[in-house]
Amino acid sequence: MASPASAPPAESNLKRIVAASLIGTTIEWYDFFLYGSAAALVFNKLFFPESDPLVGTLLSFLTYAVGFAARPLGALVFGHYGDRLGRKKLLVLSLLLMGGATFAIGLLPTHATVGSIAPVLLTVLRLVQGFALGGEWGGAVLLVSEHGDAKRRGFWASWPQTGAPAGQLLATGVLSALTALLSDSAFLSWGWRIPFLLSGVLVIVGLWIRLSVDESPVFKAALAAAEERKAASAGQVEKMPLVAVLKHHWRDVLIAMGARMAENISYYVITAFILVYATTQVGLSKQTALNTVLIASAVHFAVIPAWGALSDRIGRRPVYLIGAVGVGAWMFPFFMLIDSGTFGALLLAVTVGLILHGAMYAPQAAFFSEMFATRMRYSGASIGAQFSSVAAGAPAPLIATALLADYGSSTPIALYVIAAALLTVVAIACARETRNRDLSEVAEDATRTETAAVRADA
């Protein structure tokens, strides 16, 4: 029989919680991906105009990578307070930070106006974006995972994951519409600011929805149990969740980091670097490249819940392995199709790539949530997910662009993604299957561990 903490909520309430997480993550990923698309298309001209085109693109992607560098710090800070204070409060804060930084980017003066201070201001705001996103992901997926039951957790927890393609879809769609409606000079002059300023409106909607949901019942039960243990031990305080995670869940953290390598690297190569490769190497128009990512992101959005549901039936590990092996095997056909120079081939390459990526991304939320005990789950899931981003997603467009500049060929880029896929296969092979695990039971089974690891020594 399910415990009170783990008993599934009414489906209408669960759907509202899923909607709150999905809309919030969509807004945050919209903000983050908007920067990535703008970095590939306009920031090299507006903020690094004194460089040649390819070097300007590299510098633009470098500021893009800086956002990833701030994500581990966001994971540590938000994970700590999310495990102490709750998931909901931190999710509201992350949305405010991300939306505020994105809105401010839309108001930035360019290099032509203020000189070298322009890229500095851009980099600072990118750091704020990365910090906020580092704390967003863990809280959003945990809020859904901890409200739902084990039987369909993979399906429901995959919905916040669709916030990534939804945000990509929204960001690319807005940029695509603007590039179609405006001349190149108008877009470079003022049109690029519109998508960033729209973030202010989206944040208001997201806050209204997020403030309406309840805190995770699993977290509230674990918090009450921790208070009882604290009282029984004469007021001894808990150690930082980070300390407990690294001491007792270090293996799970490493597995999560390895699992993200192929998922993270392949995604940014397929969606961000492809805008550079298709336009500069193959000679396709900017509009064609944007439209391709737009359509493929819609398919990506649709397949993620299907992969999540499949992970409920056959397990998290098998579905994840399908994605890792598939992405690695697809890389050479991926670039061969793009090199053909047709819209249909480009669309097929990106769409299949994102479908295979979805097989990794969909079960990830439930998989990582099920690895950690409740009072260290926000920290554990966030650290595992975000620390890998520094080595994976952050440099992926930068490395791919540098390889293209050095070799003038897609072969080294394909080998780069294949190496990441092999690393992910090894990580998943070392993982334990977590399907059908009751998160309240994880907390109960881990009570002795938490008692020893989380309490401070007298």
C-alpha cells in the first residue's frame, strides 16, 4: 500500500503540477536557447564586430559557453536551499532571475554604441542565465516526480523535459518569423531585441502558474522526519546536502554526469552548431536552417512523452541506451545529409537526431530523481546534471566550430559526438535500474544513511 507521501494525487492536480513545471521550464529554455540562436546569427556582428566572421562566431559561442560555467554554481545553491526549504520557492526564484536577465539583454547597448563594455555586460547577463537554469531543472523535474506515483513516473516526469524543445521551438519560431518579416539591416538594428523583451511577458505568466501549485508531499514528509530526528538527537543540525551527496551518492553523481555527455553534446551540435554549419559550410540560408530546427523541435516535443512512457514499461536504462547508441550511429549520416544541401535532407538529419536524443532526455528526469534520497535529491540530481554541462553542452558548439575551422570537414565533429556516446553507454551500463522505485521508500530506506551522513557530528 502506498504511504501517504507517495500516494498519487488526483490526476487533475497532477496535470496542474505538470503544467506549472512545463510552462516554467519552457520559458527558461526559451530564454537560454534564444541566446544560443542569437549567438550563432547576430551577436558575432553586434558585440564582436572587429573579428573576422568565424572568429566572431567563436567569441560569440564563448559567451554562450560562459552560461554553462555558471550552471554548476546554480545547481549547488539551488540544490542546497531546495533540499532545505522546498522545491517551489526556488523554482519561483529561478524563473525571476532567468527572465530578468533575458529581458535585460534585450536592452543592452551594442559594441557600436559603448565599445568593449558591451560584450562584458552580455557575458554578465549570460552568467545570471546560467546560474538560474542550473537550479531550474532539478526543481522542475522533482516537483513532478515527487507528486506522481512510480507506475507512470517516467511519462509524467518527461513533460518538464519537453520544456527544452518547446523553448527551442518558441525561440526559433520567434527568430524565424522576425527574419522572414524584417530585412537583414532592420533585424540587426533592432529586430533581434524583440524576442528578448518578450521574456518579460512570459515570466509573468509563468509566475502566476507556479505560485498556484503545492509543495512536493514527499519533500514535506521527509522534512518532518528530519525535524523528528533532529529533536531526538538533542538539536543536532543537518550537514549540507552536498556533503551527504558526495559522501554517499558519489557513484550516482558520476553515472548521471556520464549519462549526460552524449545527450548534452549531441543536442547542442544538432540545434546550435547546425545553424553555423548549414549557413557557412553548406551555403544554406539562415531562414532555411531556422525553419529546419523549428520543425524538428516540434517532433522532438511530441516524442519525448512517448519515450518516457516506454521507460515505464521496459525500464530507464534500455530506453537511454537506445538513444545513446542511436545518436552515435547517426552522426555520419547526419552530416552526409546536410552536405547534400537540400532542405529535405537537412530536415531529415535534424529530426532523426532529435528523436534519438529524446530517448535519452525523456527518461532522464525520472531516472535521476530515483537515484537519490529525498533530503539530498535536489542537490544530487542538479549536481549530476549540471556539472556535466560544463564539459558537455558548454563547449560543444565551440569545439564543433573550432574543429570545422581547423579541418574544414564534418568528420572530426562526428567522431567527437561518437566518443561522447560511447562514454554515455559505459555510464548507463554501470547504473542500476530504478523503474518502479517508490520515492518515499527511497527516503525510508535511506533514513539510516541520512542519519549517519547528514547529521553533524556532536
